[in-house]
Amino acid sequence: MRPMTNSTLPSIVLRHADMLDAARDGLITPKQADALWDRWSDLDASLADTVPAGLQPALHTGPGFGFVNVLYYFGGMVAIGAMSLFMTLGFEAMGAGGLLAIALAYGFACLKVADHFKGRSLPVPAGILATLAVFLVPLAVWCVQSLLGLWPPGGTTSFSAYHTQINWRWMTLEFATLAAGVVMLWRYRLPFMVMPVAVTIWYLCMDLTNGLMQNAGWDWKFMRDVSLVFGIATCFIAMWVDVRCRRALEPEWRQDFAFWLYLFGTLMFWCGLSLRDSDSELGKFVYALINIALVLLGAAIGRRVFTVFGALGVAMYLGYLSHRVFRDSLMFPFALTLLGLGVVWLGVLWQRNERAINARLSAYVPEGLRPR
């Protein structure tokens, strides 16, 4: 929550957890913390319709990576990996029925603990536990299909290959995971829960391509192009989510739900673009221009994932030019050194003028995407 103050005074972002921390430190009593939070929440709701768009609360970007949060995420990723990436053949010896019972028991326990954490204003561990429940959905769906004899014939019949093999037969698992992820996201409203949705979109991109190539055989160029198209579509979805979150009036929806969509969308698009090998200098130059546009777009809307991938693409193009101009020359190491120092120098200039650059570029994008 960002209480509205005089325009000349700085505003401060407060969360319910901050109030509870103040009570634990003895600055106020728990009863006073709850009373203040209720009062400010009512005030925030009453002013939502009267506050100009430019003065509305800033988008909550979620918790930072402090030591406690690193422990949360590390433990959560270990648990997620245990029930997804490391689901080995040894577990499958229990049969589809045994695995289904494990998946349902784990899922139920995860949701109960997530409810407990959220009730105690601990959104990070709550989101991790709820995300683990979503990651159990493909295992449960695979078990149900196997028990009912609905698994498509051919290909692998082992769930342990879900995260390692591209196969169109996984698509039923992925659609079920997307549906469950959306429902759970609506239920808990925690940004980390977008991660399994973004990962599943990435998986679906590859498996859908595999299904479309059944008659034509393996064609990596086709997969590359589908990845590029999926990446663009995912980035547009991320922008739509970003705008909706920025304009939301409820504090729970004013969080950064678009981060993971931006990350995987940009990854799919940039990899598909970078794998397009062009024999013409014009094609390589256009590739560099697209990456420059990514850098500028990232600065304009405040999404550094675009800037990072765009800068990497520009550096690859400059490295290509250096190799072409100084090929078989003693000057090649010096050219690379100058290139590296030039990138560092640009980084220094960018850091010094980042706010001014962002402010100028944001004037060219829709208001809903401008960084707050």
C-alpha cells in the first residue's frame, strides 16, 4: 500500500508484513498494527476512484532477494525438482495408482500449508507451496490417463521423460497444467505462481511443434520459427497482464504478475531470432537493429529482461564485425579488448543517465506500460 501524501513529500510503500514486523519489534502492539492496516486499507479503497492515474500506487514488484527469501526460493525449487525433474523410474515402480495417491496427497498438503502461510502474511513461502501444487498437476493427469488407458500409443510411457523429451503426447498434461495454474493464480494471487504457467507455455511450444512435424519429420528450422512466434505472443500476453496489474485497484492485483511471462517470452523469441542464420550482411544488420530495439523497449517500459537480451544480441553482432574485419590479424585480440571496454563504458553512461533515458523513452509507449 502507498498512502497518499502531499505531492512534495516522498511516498512510502507499506505492506501488512511491515506492520507485523513493527509489532514484533515492540514499536506498536499487534492490535494497533491491525487497526492501522484496516484504516489505511479503507482509505486506500475510498480514494481509488478519485486519485489521478499518474498518482496511483506503484506496482508492487514483490520481495527482494534477501537472505531469507533466497532460502525460501532455494528450498522451494529443491522441493519442486524432487516432484518433477527427479521423478525417476524407481518411483514409477509403484504404478500409476501409487503415484496418483502421492501426487494428490502432496498437492493437498501443499495447499493447506500455503493457506496457513498466506493467513500469516507470508506471501513468498505461500506462493512457493502453491506453485509446487501446480507442478504436481501433470503427474496426476498422466496417472489418470494411464489408469484409464487413454495415453496415446507410441512414444515414451514414462513420466520421468516429461521434462527431458519433446513429445506431442505431453500436450494434454500441459493444457491441464495451464488451466490449473490460472485457477490457482486467481485463488492465491501470488506472483511466483505465474512461473509454472510460463514454463508450461514454453513446453507447449516445443511439443506442439513436434505434433505438427509428425508427417514431415524433424525440422529444427520449423521449431525455431514456432519458438519465435510463441515468444512474441507470450510477450504480448505479458504486456496485457502488465497493464491490467498497473491499473488494478485491489492491492493484491497490483503486483508484478508479468515478470515470468516476460522472461520466458523473451527467451523463446530471442533464441528463435538468434538461430536464424543469414548469409547476407543486411540480414545480420537487421538482427542488430532488432536487438537495439529490444534494449530501447526494455528501457521504455522498465523491463530489463529486454535490455539484457538485446544487449547480448548487439554484443554478438559487434563480435561478428570484429572477427570479420580483423580475421587472421594480430589486431583481433586488441579489437575484442576495445569492444569489451566499449561495452563497459556504455554501461557506465547508461547507469548515470538511466532515469533520464527511461523517462524520455517512456513518452513513446502507452501510459499503461510506462514504468512507475
